Amino acid sequence: QVQLVESGGGLAQPGGSLRVSCAASGFTFRSYAMRWYRQAPGKPREWVATIDTFGVNTIYADSVKGRFTIFRDNAKKTVYLQMSNLKPEDTGVYYCNGRRGSTEDIWGQGTQVTVSS
């Protein structure tokens, strides 16, 4: 069964840190570029970060650059998003996405991240 399962979300204070994880199964994880997206209440889903298949090249949305780090462990078939200096506007459901070519697109179910004092 092709699957991405996010975990690690929760409540963090402004300025705090949180790491979310996404475990893959049922497909060749190392062949897929991986992305994190997020969706705040009442807003469209937005792209956050991308990592290539080797874990060498990464790109980030301007809103998270310098605060978030995406990385992956192909042996564990897991991609991570380390979030630091969190802000209330980082609140939302965080989704991981795996993509290969133009037709293979896999989504997880999401994990809630809430930044509040």
C-alpha cells in the first residue's frame, strides 16, 4: 500500500521548535523528490520546502527560509521538517508530498502544528 504518514505535530510556543516527520511505505522512496506543504484555516495550501532524491538540494518558501530545515533519511524512508523560531502564522496542517515525474504524486494525511502562547 502506497502511503505517507506524518507525525510529530503539536503545540509549540512562539520562538520554540518542533520537528515533524513523514514515513513512507509501499513505493521507492529514494526515487521521489519530497515536499512539505501547509494549510492554515481558511487559506489555500501553500508549499513550504522541497528536497531532492539524494537529500543534497533544498529550497524553501521565503516565509520559512532560515527557520525551517528539510532533510531526509532514505534508509529509514523518512523525510523531516525541523522548525525553529516558530511564529503564530506557522500554525496549520502540515502535509508531506512525494513526487516523481509529472504523474506520480503521493500525499500524506497531514499533522496539525499550532503555535500559540
